[in-house]
Amino acid sequence: MHLRRASLSVTAAVVVSTLGVAAYKYIPHDDSTTASGKDSVAARAAAGQPLPTPAAPRVTVQPRPEFPAKLPGLGPKTLAHVPENTRQILLVTGAGKHSASSKAVLWQRVDGRWHPGAVWAAHNGYRGWTDEHYAGDLRSPIGVFGLTDAGGRLADPGTKLPYHHSGAFSTNGTGLEDESLNGVFDYVIAINYNRQPGASPMDGTHPLGGNRGGGIWLHIDHGGPTHACVSLSRAHMKELLRALEPAGHPVVVMGDAASLAR
């Protein structure tokens, strides 16, 4: 018995690379897809011979979204705490572990890629940063915290976050370096450290206990260090409030550079 040898046609496709060098990619074609191939398949079937296995359909692999692994300055320990559905990250990087000065950048993920905003000057706790914050230690907590609730003494400037407008967002007196605190709570965003998300920034619920501090906000800068909050200029606070969206599951990633790089 003579077996008919299945013929295999080969098509050479020329692909020109960006360097101008031609490369060849060989793509095999099953003869069963041609008219003569169909006759060959019919003949095999009539002779009781095994039929060729049809080629598997091509599968288009969708590119995976770029996760925060490429955000500069963030190490694996920090990234592990960033929720996968987060599309907005306010990255606040302290100048040093004991410094009250920091920089803030709003990163937003669009079409699977992270895009940075402008760099904003900021202040943090008077004594810098800590991995374990306690009330009155004058240090800002290091970590990844949700941004779900806003409010202020002034009317909502156009945020999509729930906004609690109240005259209770007021303070007087001076800061730690004798600077005026007038108007610092005109706009605030609650940092979800030791608080109940979904409540007004004024809510006093402290799941970790009162001794672990609370009421830590993003608020308007007063030209000096804070007790534990992070402060931005009035213009940047308004810009941030208008940019944040609940659907983007925004978080603040905050701490000194060395700690965030872990």
C-alpha cells in the first residue's frame, strides 16, 4: 500500500525591522484548506486513513494593564498594599525620615498606562514619618491609605467625592512655627488612617483606638509642618479635589523616600 505524502506549502513573509534589516518568517499552511487539499482529505476518508488535525484557532492575547510596579520610588512591600483596582495614586514622598518637607504627585492610570501630574510642594508631620503612629507624636504615618471622603468650610469646589460642607471645619491660632492657621480646613480630604471610610472627615470613629491618632487629612498648607497631616497649597487642593473620582479607587501612598522604596 502506498501512502500519499501530505504536502506542506510554506509562505515566506518579509518583515522589515526598524533598523532596515529584512527578516523572514515562515508560516506553514495546511493543504486541507485548498481545493486540492479538500480532495486529498476526501480520498483519505474514503481509504479509512486518519484525517489531518485542523489548525488551532489563533488566540489574541490582550495586553495586561501596567500595574504600579513602574511608579518610581515604590518598592515591592509598598506596592503590595496598593489595591489592584486603583487608578489614581497621590504619591507623597518625604525628603527624609525626620523631615517635614515632601513632594506630591498625582499619578493616574489611563488606557493601561500610568501618567504623572505636576510635582507639588507639601508639608507633613513636624518630626517626619513613622511606621507606627501614635497621637501627639508629631509624625505622619507611612503607608497606603484610601481617599474616599472630603469636606471643608467652603462650598464644594467640584469634587466627585462625597463632600461635607460645614462651618465646623475651622480653626484658629498658630501652627508649630507660629504661622497662622486661618483657612487651613477650607478644603480637606480625609486620609483613611484609623478612621471609618464613607463617613465625614469630622467623624471621630477610630478602629485602632484613640491612642493611635486620627483626623489625619490632606488640607491647605499654612507654610509650616503639620501635627501629622499632609498639606498642599490652596490651588493644588482644589485641583486634587476636582481630579479624584470614586470610580478610580484613589489612594495616597505616603512616607519618606527610603521607607517607600522597601
